[in-house]
Amino acid sequence: MDEWFQVVAANVWRYLDGVAGADQARAPTLADVRKLSAAWRALLRLHDGGTGGECSRCQRGHAGSCTVWQVAIGYFVRRSP
């Protein structure tokens, strides 16, 4: 993994830890909720089914077999984390 990506990834994980409450000094805000919602929407749009219903990124049989959609369905539809 490139060094720059390690730095960026560490910052993403730090942000997510803060929002999730791992950082007791920082409580999640409405802005955090909006940012996370926008990020998920963007990610799901990238993996949205094409005209044939397949995931446009994963090239799987249909969007339902895309791992991004499986995680989203698991967290937002089926059960709480």
C-alpha cells in the first residue's frame, strides 16, 4: 500500500472512530450524519445497477450480489450493527 494512502486511510478511520464514539471528546453532530449519509449515497450510486441490473463496478450478475450493496442492506435494512 502506498504511503500516502496509509495516511489518508488512517485519517478516514480516525474520523469514523470519532463519529462512532470511540473518541469520547468528540460527539457526532448532524453534520457528521449528513456527511456519512452523503458518502454512502455516493458509494451506492457508484455501485448502482446498470441497465441490465448488474453492478456497474463489480461486474456481478446483479446489484444484489455486489458486496457494497450487501453491506448496506445488512446495516440499513436487515439488522442494526
